[in-house]
Amino acid sequence: MTTRLTGMRRVGLLISAVTVAVMAGGVSTASGATAGATVDAAALPSDAVTAKVVTMNGSGCPAGTASVRANSDNTGFAVTYNQYVATAGAEADNVDFRKNCQLAVQLGIPSGFTYAIARADYSGWGHLATGATGLQRANYYFQGASSNSFSDHKFTGPFSGRWQASDETDMAEMVYAPCGETRFLNINTELRVNDGSADPKTTSALSMRYASGSVSTIYNLSWKQCP
């Protein structure tokens, strides 16, 4: 069974109507979603881009449990989480229904270029009992700026399997890093599970990981040359 849900629109660094596909035993792209961001190869810098986590904080990413790597083709970077699971119900502690992670990521980019986040593709594993609900939330902003706006993706049980969600930014709304300055990219994410009217003997969960070693989030970049 495939459950299709539509993400809620928010005004922020990543802004768009988004589509979430949740399914048991496979992957589906709901109507209106695209498989990945389109990147203009001619606009990509030729020198290598690097990525590293400067700081990580939060119940969803204890020290050493999240990592980042730049794509070899300079189209973006990927984040992998190892212990990011929210649970609610019979086998969960009261504090486990909400997990969050705050990452400060430093991208080493070639001189003369700047970047913006064009698209973020999330995936993970979930099991929601009948009557239970889940939420995946994220926002992004550069060091020195602030953002209280989030993109939310909601899930409703029952389902068990892989979930996917995407945020995509229109070209006119992209926010680029200041040219010639080193600014960390702050990435804040959150998972929540509410057991609601589910059978109290059941346990529901959402994870930012669906298989051992799997990539949890892919951030696609838009590049431009500085004046």
C-alpha cells in the first residue's frame, strides 16, 4: 500500500510545494515530485568541493553519529545519521517521541564561486501503527543569519517501510552564501512521532536511516560565480 502526502509550504531558505511519498516495501514518487534536482553542468566549479561537520548537537545526533561528504561531481553533499530515531508507544520512553539534530556544515568551495541549497531529499524508515502520526521538519540558514521558518512533512499510519520527502527552492528565492566569506551552513532537522489513538500495546517510529550505511539526506547545490 502506498500513502501519498503533501508537505506544508513554509517561507524560508528552502521554499516550495513539496510532495512526500511513503510506502511499504519500495519507493514511489507522488504526482508533482521530481526524482532529483536538475543541475547545469556548465555552471559547476571544476575544482573539488569539500564538506565537513563542524559541530553537531541534539538528541538525534549524539557526538560522532552524523557524517557528511561532498559529491564527487560537485552537485551537492550528503548527510548520514546513525542513531536518529523517534519512537512513541508501548516500548518508548516519554522523551523519545521527539528527536532533533543541529549541524553546522562547512563547505570548502573554489575561489570565485558561491552556492545556495536548491533541493533537499530526505529518506528513512518508518513504522506507524493505525492512529499514529509522524512529522519530519527542517530548516537551513547561513551563519550570521537567522530563520524561524520550517518545511514540514506529515505522515499518517498505518504504514511500514521507507519514506521520502523533498524540499525544492525556486530560482528567484534561493539564498546564496556571501561571496568571499566563510560561513557555516546551519541545518536543523527534527522527527516526531505521536501515538494518538493507536493501540497502546503498539510502538511507532520514524528514523532518518533505512538501511545500514544508507544516505539519509542529499542536498543539491545551485552555483554561481561571484562578481
